[in-house]
Amino acid sequence: MNYQNYFREVTPYVPGEQPREKNIIKLNTNENPYPPSPHVASALREIGGANTRKYPDPAATLLVDALAKRYGVKSSQIFVGVGSDDVLGMCFLTFFNSDRPILFPEVTYSFYPVWAGLFRVPYRAVPLREGFRVDPQDYIAENGGIVIANPNAPTGIALSVSEVETIVANNPDSVVIIDEAYVDFGAVSCQCLLDKYENLVIVQTFSKSRSMAGMRIGFCMAAEPLIAALQSVKYSYNSYTMNEASILAGKAALEDEAYFSDTCARIMQTREWTREELKKLSFSSTNSSANFLFVTHSRVPAKDIFEQLRQRKIYVRYFAQPHIDNYLRITIGTREEMQALLAALKDIVGER
Ligand code: PMP
């Protein structure tokens, strides 16, 4: 029996742990420590079970229209999906179909090489410059598409709009995807370039800045022909990706702008405070514009710190990968959670 020879061979993405124990401090998957807007809970209460009898609107019109209004674009310039992972996967499938390699930074969101493998897209991981810097000039090279996380993950370092523009303007023959999963925590969105460039796709998510990772809502904005192409691919695969509850809860979240900006501001304040406190413990960190810090200690190896934090039920992220294996990525939690983290770190790095 050789039927296994015909299985698709893949190397899957490894998400951060989701421990189910109580009384842990979970700073390992960049979730938002605050609940979503109270509008979301009301919307979910209203749905109850009644509407689950029917299929949802395959075009998720209510959510798409609310996004178009919020971001000042046409509804025909928006595509939604089950988290930005779904949107990014659809973008790879739709836009990356050449024999030329797609380009992305060597240190970045580790799902990019996984989709490339799954969809059999050749790729070249571009080395970073000193200090984990993405150099736009490195992306002026032969390619079949480009994907950049901005701010980058797990470094948190953001490119300016003009740096992104250099990449987009110099690659008119391929699609450039800017993954803005963390943009609301202090970076500037490249949405402003959409009117000028029809080869640009801006991807965002409700998982981080809108505290809705569990609802799985992502979206992208682009010129109309790109959105139409994405829809054709989606309707060739699964028409009903967005469920009714996510459509309505997503729309409700967009209607509470004050809550959104307030929680983002709190996270940014806590990030800057934590960064200063970490400095006092001899940690250094990148200049993060995201809801996490990327840190290294002057003496104690990151892996040791990671393990000792874990024993104390504090979960952060450690990547056993070249270039970053002496770093920890720490999600910004509440001020109290960060205080507990700092107390544990003081103990751990002070012990030596
Ligand atoms: N892009 C980046 C850079 C991320 O870190 C993540 C979170 N793992 C995602 C996209 C996907 O997030 P989601 O599918 O929850 O929208």
C-alpha cells in the first residue's frame, strides 16, 4: 500500500502555546490583554442562536461596508477572511504564481515560508541588515511578489511609508503585500499609498488591536482588480468563510472608535514603561512599534530565561532560530501582568 506517496508534504506553522491552565500570565501570542469593545458583547448577545440556521452572507456585506466606511475606501476595495492568516493565504494563492522567487525578510512572520511551501511558490528569504533592519534596496531585485510585515515580527521594527513606497514603486510588475497586523500600536499605515499604486495590498486584523483573536477576522485593502481576483479564488474554494457572529461582532467593534484608540494607547504606554524597567535589569530591546517587545539580556541566555519564566507560569515566546535565538518576544499585557513579569525577571537575572 503506497497511497501515502500521494499525500501533500508540508512543514506546518507552529503557533505559540495556548495553555488551558488558570492563573498563568500569557504573554506569548500577542493577544490583547483587554476585552473587546462592549459593543461586541452586545452584538453577540443579540445574535443568540436564531441566525445560525441559515448560511451567512458569502460577501460579508455588513462587515465589508463598515470597514469601507472606517478606512475611507470603496467596499469593492475590501476583502475579508478568517483572520489575516486566511487573507494572507488567499493572497499567496492568488498573486504569487510565477517561477520567480517571492521575497520576504529572513527574520519575519514564520507563516510566510509555510504558505510558500504549501502552494509551491519559490521564495528567497532576504537577510536583514545590522540591527534587524529591513533595507528597501534589497527588494529591488528579480521577484514574483513581495511580502513584508510592517511592523516586522518578531522584531517590532517598522518601516516608514516612504521606505515601503520605494519597494512598491520599484516593483510595478509584481504584487507587494504589506502585513500590518501590528500597525495600530504606533506605526503608520501604508493605506495612503493605495490610490497611487495598484500593485499594493494592505492586510490588517482584528486579532490584536481590536482584542478579537477568537473571532477570527482579517481583511485587506487594495485596488479593485486585486480584490476581484481574490474573490474569484475564494469562491473557487469556500464561499462561506466568515460566520454570522464574526460578521456582526466585527461590525460592532468598528463602531466603537473611542474604545479602540484608548486601549491601543494604554498598550503603547505600558510598552514604553516596560522597556524602561527592562533596561534597569540589563535587557536591551529593539525599537518596537507593536504590542510586544523583542529583548535580549546582557548575560543570561534567552532560552534559560524563557524556561525559568515558564516554571513560574509566565509564558513568553522563544524562537530557536538562527539570528534570534538569544531573544525573547514579550507581548504587552496589563500593567499588573508586566509588574509580575518584571519581578520574576529581576529574580531570574539577579540570581547569577
Ligand atoms: N501577521 C503577523 C505578522 C502575525 O504575527 C499574525 C499573528 N500570528 C498574523 C498575521 C495572523 O493573525 P490573525 O490570523 O489572527 O489575523
